[in-house]
Amino acid sequence: MADTKITQAMIDAYDEYTHLTLDRRGFMARLTRLAGSGAAAAAIAPMLAANAAKAAMVAPDDARVVAEDVTYPGAGGEMKGYLVRPAGAEGRLPAIIVIHENRGLNPHIRDVARRLALEGFVALAPDFLSPLGGTPDDEEKARGMFGQLDRAAVAADGVATVAFLEAHARASGKVGAVGFCWGGGAVNDLAVASPALDAGVAYYGRQADTAEVAKIEAPLLLHYAGQDERINAGIDAYRAALETAGKVFTIHVYDGVQHAFNNDTSEARYDAAAAKLAWERTLAFFREHLA
């Protein structure tokens, strides 16, 4: 229907709501104006949001993986996480930290961890809301909790996660990290904070402080969405800082796609072609640097 057509302005409003200062009421009011009616806005809002009911690419009970909820020492207290490995794998495997978006450790991120396990990695998806009691079932509540997190404390918990995986009995000692949205920014910060990190992949994430770039040791693979002005505003300065510091990095910008293009639970923003290409590049990058 014409009145449910999703426009860039609607996507921008959702981005402001999920990442900046617009609250739920303000978002729905703006969406109603853009859509032309409250009924149209009500139909469009779920298409913009992630849908937790979407089927996982790898089912939680898939016999090809062994998955468990774990706890381990963080920098300032106990961390919760979801640990997955391929079933029947012999020997030690490289490990990858999977860092969630600003909705916390939800079913989609657990699914991404299982996907990585099927590719031959030990995957750990930490819950960075652990210091606040963990990710709640209510995603709106989870979103509000992220403002309570201290950026340096998050990086310190990331460093502790690297150390946990380095010493894990099933892992080879090589540790990478991949993050999405909020988690992409956390990967960039982790690369600054942890010289032990062996590879980092950030999907449409906030860049690290350019003054801290010289501390980065890990090679980086940075995926950006072409239609993502807020995040992309920092690309040029980050690229210049990485080049000046002589760091190993690759930047890909996927033209015409939206922030969160990799999240297949988000109907309006998911782009299958870009997600497939970025995932193939991500796997090749990890296989090169975590071998």
C-alpha cells in the first residue's frame, strides 16, 4: 500500500530514536507525520524495528553446534555470555567475540554466534549489560540501559573477554572480535584497549578516538552502510588516523544500504546482497588473521 511505503526520512527518524535522543513517543509522532496517519505509522514501525520472532539461520538446538550460557570474570565483576563451538570438532579452534547491538544479547546475536561456530570457530557473545543485571527481555528497557554504561568499563570488560578466550581449553589462543552497531564501536575501542586482540571487524560502528589509534595492534575490517550519515561522518578522520599510524585496515562502504543492513530480523533495513558479501569478507578476514 502506498501509505506504508518506507522512506529515508522514516529510517532516519528510527535511527535517531534508537541511537540518539528521540524517545518512543517522539518517534511515533514523527513517524505519524511522515506516514500520513497513525494507522500507517503503526504498520511501518514494526518493519523498521528488529523482529525477535524471525526464524534463526541456525536453530538454537541445531545438532551441529554445542552451545551454553556461561559466566566468566569481567574487569569489575561477573560477565554473562553465550558460548558456541562446532560439535565434534577436534583440537583447539580460533575464537571470536560477537558483540551485540544496543539491544543487548538477544536471539539474533546468539544466532550470529552459532553461524560462526558452523564456520569452525569458538564464538562467545558476551552480555555487556551484565554489570546492570544482564539483558532484559524487554528490548525497550535494554535500549535505555546502554546510557548507563561507561565506555572505558565496556572496553575493560572486552579486554577481560579476550583473556578468557585466550586461556579457554577449546580455543587456540587466537582471538578476534566482530560487532554490530553499538558493538561495532565496542570493537574499535577494544582494538585500542587490547594489544592481544588478533583481528577486529566492525559493522557500521562508531569509530575509535583518533588520538588513541596508535595503540591499535589488530588488523581491522570496517563495514559501513552507504545510507548512514551519522556513523559515516567519522570515516575520513578514522581512515586518516589509521593511515598515519601505519595500521592494517580495510574499509568497505556498501552503496545504497542502511545502517543495520546485516540484521536479517529488520525487514526495512536488511539487505541480503550486502549482508552476504560483508559476511564472506568477514569470514575470509578471520581465517587469514586467526590461523
